[in-house]
Amino acid sequence: MCLGVPMKIVSKDGDTVMAEVDGVQREASTALLGEEVTVGDYIIVHAGFAISRLDEEYAEETLRLMREVFSEGDMA
């Protein structure tokens, strides 16, 4: 199963961004996006590529739900 993760852009250099979620940072290419992104934007990162831009409210709600699901898995 593949999972794209919402992450916040913390720095940008051309088509390469550094994105962060829960203190974990990953480099991602924005070459596949059809729109410009800036520091502070939320993106879905999958396999080292930004594949979509999200609004902040939707990204935060998605992350909240993911944290809830994954923490329930720890209880099994």
C-alpha cells in the first residue's frame, strides 16, 4: 500500500522543497505540480514528489485523522 502524506513546506530551492510533519523533514520535488507553491503551503508528498497542494485546514484535519488511526494501531 502506498501512502501520500500531507506535509508543510519549510524551505524551497527551485523545484525542490524541504517539507515537514511531526518533526520529520523530507526533500521533495515539485516538478509534477501544475501550480506554484511557497514556504508555508501544505502538499501531499509521495515517493519524493509533491503530487498535490492542500489548504491548511484540510491538511491539518487529514493529519489529525492519520495520527488517530495510527495511534489506535499501537494499541493492538
